[in-house]
Amino acid sequence: MIRITALSLTALLICAGLGCAHAQSVGSSYTSSAPKDCRPVGKPSELDGSTTRVCPGKDGLMVLIAEDDLREIVSVGRNHKQAAKEPAANVWFAPFNSSENTVEWRSSDAKPFAIIQRWHIADNGDPDKQGRPNTKAMLVVTRLPPGPVCHVAYVDAIANPTANELARKAADDFARGFTCGKDQVKIIGAPGRAVELATMR
């Protein structure tokens, strides 16, 4: 016989009210977007050396990374052609930039609904001793299918000591209900230099 005490019954009722079962089903897993773990698409451009690669993701999704003129785009789809047609494939940050090689997948019941990546944005206003721009770090939250793939939120990694947690919460709270092309990308937490650089036009 299972005995339920008043305390455990109260905990169950609170958990039911807060949707604990749903919350516990949401979590993170990781894949690599390093060139060694991906497949090149075509050959590097003879004109400018631009490259494109696709990397295995979760649940049959592929991550597309295209670099041109020291700037990257990252998109997701069932294959590279589909990923290249998504809104995320048309988002370029004006300064030189690059994404890190770890892709964090936020999933509910093993179904991914968002990715989070750390980006480095070049700051021409902050040169190093050799005159090259130092970079500023930012986390980008991107929504996944069903529906279009696009940026949902930016979190400045320097201005926010808990940037990873903020990005995960933004993914969980906003990605699934975000309407690409209508909703504005959300700036989460304290704004900082990386976000300022990424959103400059």
C-alpha cells in the first residue's frame, strides 16, 4: 500500500498547479558544429573563400553554418537546402562575427524547440595591441520547426553573469510562441556592448 502523507500530498498539489511534470521534461543536450564534425557543402569560393557546412543536430535536424566576409549565419532544417531558406539564414550581424562550435538544444519530451549558441562580435571601437578588434560575447536563441527558424532572443554574455540561464529561460518561455517576421527579437537581461554591436544597422 502506498501511503501519502499530508506533506507529500501538498507537494503533489503544488506541483500539479505549477505544471512540474511539463517543466521536468524540458532539458538541454549538445552537438558540435566544429568543421571536423560537419560536412562541407560545395567548395570554398575562389573569389572570397566563403564556406558552407552542415552539421548533424537532434531529431533529424541539421545545422547550416555559412561564412562569408568574416561573418556567419546559422540556420536549421531537415537538410541544407531547407535550412538555407529559413529566416535565420538571412540574418547577418554587421560587424565581423563567428559562432562557437557548441550547439545547445532545448527540448521538451525529446523534441527540440530551440537552439542556443554563443557568438563573438568584433568591436572595432576596442582594438587590441595589434590593432585588431577585440570581440564581445553574446548568446543567440533560435526557434526551431514546426514553423520558421529565426532568432528569438539575444543575451549579452558579459553584462549578465547568469547569461546561460537567461538564454535557456528565454528559449523555454518564448521560442515556441514566437512569430518570425512579426515579433521582434527580445533583448534579455542587461543590455551590453555585444548586443549593441549585433543590433546596429
